[in-house]
Amino acid sequence: MLHGTRSEVSDVAQKVNPVQLQKFLGGLDYPATKRDLIQRAQQKGADENTLSALQAIPDRQYDGPNAVSREVSHAQ
């Protein structure tokens, strides 16, 4: 679980490339939970910034890649 101030979370989220994020989530079936997203990203070798950004998004189901990208960008 990610711990830190909102500012620290924002710093992490800003470093996540949206194209790279979707590469790490490729092949995932939607809707998907936050846990599903994190597990897929780990399986695809996501870097720590990407994993931290996914850990910072709300714990809910996401209906597609655009919803995930939106949440990650809102964490900035």
C-alpha cells in the first residue's frame, strides 16, 4: 500500500507515461478492479512509478483503459 502525502502521490503520478501505463495493462479484460490492474501491471513488469500510481487510485471497478488513465491523471 502506498503511504505518503498527497504531494508525494502527485509527484509519482506525474511520472507515469499514459502510453506506457496502457502497455502494462494490455490484454486485461474489463471491467477490472484496482487489484486486477495492479496484478496485470506487475505481471507485465511495470516500474515502481506505475505501480505506485495504480495503488493511489480509488479502489473500484474500471470499465476500460480510458477510465484508468483518467484516474491516474487526476492523482496528479
